[in-house]
Amino acid sequence: MAKHFTLLILLCLLSSLTATSSNLPDSTHLLADFVRCCEKEETYIKNSRDEQMEQCNQRMLVVEQQLHSIVVEDNLQKAVLLLLEKDKIKEEIAVIDNDAQVKLAKLRYRKGIELTRLLYEKIMGLDHHFSSMQTTYEIVKLSNPQNYPNFQLNKSALDAKMKKQTGVQMPSLLSENPMAASSFALIGAFFGEGDSKIKEKNLEEIACILDFTLRMTSDLNLIFYETDFLKQSNISLKDECAKLFEEYTKVIGYFVPLEKCRNQDDWETLYGKLDEYMAGMQALYAGTPADIEKAYKKHASLEFPVNLMIEFIHKYTNFIGQGEQYYHKFEVILGNYKNEAVCSKDLPEKFQSVKAEVRSSILKFNEAYNVAELRGSKLKDLLYGWNE
């Protein structure tokens, strides 16, 4: 029985480790597989315990039937032996139940470590997602009219005309300001040299650029700052996940940070520490009443991090939900420029690429990172143990 259980654990661990080494952030099945594997392991422990309990109960039933069938006065020795056998069976039942609880505690703990590891990989995937996104950089360019060649061309010509007429040149500080540059370009177009047709032509050439940037600058800046907020929040989440790993592993005397453990592939050492901890706890359970008290404390310490894991899962799922809502809002903002059809030929390709990137981010948040198993109660039930 024990060999079969060990084999089951190894197979589940192998499955998790193999999946973790692949493209984890884009895997929508990894946590589902993780939950199924945990269910199998817990069910095996429970069934094994119930099977042994049933055997003890059958023996107990036979002993009780024999006790009821004898006359104690006539066969005192046999009655004493039966009572001793009854006490022995009760002790066996207690040992079986305690052994199952110890195995369950070890399983929960190991699941917590594996889940911390999986979530860290997903957060790292998000970190890569934010770092590789061009939205943050392109938004800044889109919101500034001076990044558009046509505007720069017209503005340079207007600068020269205004300097010739007034002898005054726009300060470089204001020249870099999108609103000031737009206002200067409009004033220059109206009051610069040339007849009305030339002025109208100059205005037409920059009309769409000015219309887009003046209407969308505040919205584009909102997307820029909120995207940066999500990026910084993800960094904080990554730090919290590393702290959770530290809280988990210090219980068993493992003090290597998560990033170092991950980079050095030191999981075997970690699980070795867990085996040593469990062996020590089981030895205490077999000792004196004082030893058993120590074993209870070690047992409780092993299960304490589960509460921290549940709290972290809530933070992770809330962040993913928040991120998806943000990108839905970005999609609405970018689709809200009412003159897009009129000005489509004057708008840069980057505007469309930003819109496509936002749509892609929504899919990633919804499919790759927003894992249903984390939102349901099944995983929490598994972490806390089975319901009797």
C-alpha cells in the first residue's frame, strides 16, 4: 500500500514538474491537472485509511460478540484477553487515523509548495508580458503630435514664419509640450504668412493629427499610467509570492529564496527537508506524552502556511480580475475616437497595433492567467483536507 502511494506521489510530481518546465503562463490546463492529481492523492489516503479502519472494526465486532457470549465468572481469563484485544484494536485505529492525518498534512504542505511554484511561474509570465508590451511606449508617442512627421514638417515651417514676422521663437520647454505645440501650430496656421488657401491647406494637413491628439491625450495618458500601475502591482505580487514561499519553507528548515531555488532547480533538497521533518514528527508521535505534545506543535506548524496560501490566492485572482477589467476599459477608450473613420489614413499604424495588443492582453488575462480552479472552492477544500 505504502509503495503504491509513493509511486502515485512521484507520478503526480513528475507531471507537475514536466508541465512547469514548459510554457507555463500559456498553459490553461496545468492547474486543472494539479487539482486532479491532488484529488487522486487525497482520495488514495482516505480510501487506504477507511480500508484499514474497516478491518479493525470487523475485528472489534468479533471481539465484542465473543465478550457478549461468555460468562465472565466462568471464563475470567478469556474475558481479560478479549478486553485487552479490544484496547489493542482501539490503539490501532488511533494509529491508523493519526498516520492518515500525518500523510495528509505532508500532502497539503507539498501541494502548497507546488502551488506557490506554479503561481510564481504565472506571475513571472505576467512580468514578461508587461515588459514585452509596446503599449506603454507607443502610447506616449501617439499622444504627442510632435511625433507625427506631417506635424513636424508644418510646425517647422510655421516656426520659421513666426520668427521672421515677430522675431520671437517658441521656448524649447513649451515646444516639447504637446498642448502648447498644438496651440502654437493652430495660431501659426491662422496668422502666419500666405493667403487663405495656403493656410487652409496647412490646417488640413495637420487637422487629423491635432484632432486625435487633443481629443485623446488625456485618455492615452490614462492608459499609460494605469498600464504602469498594473506592471508595478505585478512586481509587488511577485515579491509577495516569494515571501509566501519563505513562510512555507522556513517551517521545515529550508532557507533558500524562491528565485534561487528555482534557478538552481533545488526542489529535491526542499522535498528532502520535508521528508526529514515528517520522519522526526512521526518519531515524536511514537514517544512519550511530552514527545506527542511536541509532535502536535510540529503538525500545527506544518499546516499554518495553508491560511497564507488561501490569502495569496485571493490576491492573485483579484489582481487578474482587475487587470482584465483595466484592459477592457482600454479597449473602450481606444475604440471611442469618433473621427477614426475620417482620419484613418492620417493615423499611424501604431494606433492599430496598440488596439490589437490590448485585445491580445484581454485574452491572456482571461485564458492564461485567470484560472478557474483558483476561483472555485475545490482547491481550497483540497488544501484544507477532505470533508468527512
